[in-house]
Amino acid sequence: MRFVSPVLMLSAAAFVYWNNQQQEGTVLAFPFISTLWPAAEGDPVKMGQGTVALFVGVGVLSLIRALSRLRRDRQEALNEASESTTP
């Protein structure tokens, strides 16, 4: 379950990118992208790119967090196993 968020975010980025490339004249974009990226103000293509970048960024950050939690949990399990076998 810990990898659901990264997969959803990266899948959403891929879908938005694909959809924005397919549609002529319409772009999927978050309306607040121009607040985060002022250069995108009034440019739907840049707003779409910013939306994809936001999805990818959140997806990568959540993937890094999930991987670090997985590593930590495995390390704790190894430590517990070694402590229980030590006389």
C-alpha cells in the first residue's frame, strides 16, 4: 500500500502529459499553476507543463519517502531478528 501514492501521482502525470499532447486547443492544468510559476500566466501549454511537473515532483518525493520507509522497516526487522537470536 505504501507505493499507491507514487504510482497514482506518476500515472496522473503520464495521463495529463498524454492528454495535453493529444488534444488540440484544450489543456488539462491546475488553475493555481500560474501562482507557483508566474511565467505560465496566460499560456495554457506552460500551465499544462507545470501541472505535469507538479505531479512528477509529488510522485518522486512520495516514492523516495516510501523507499526510505521500506528500507528503515527492513533494517528494524533485521535488527530485531539479530537481537532475538543473540543469546
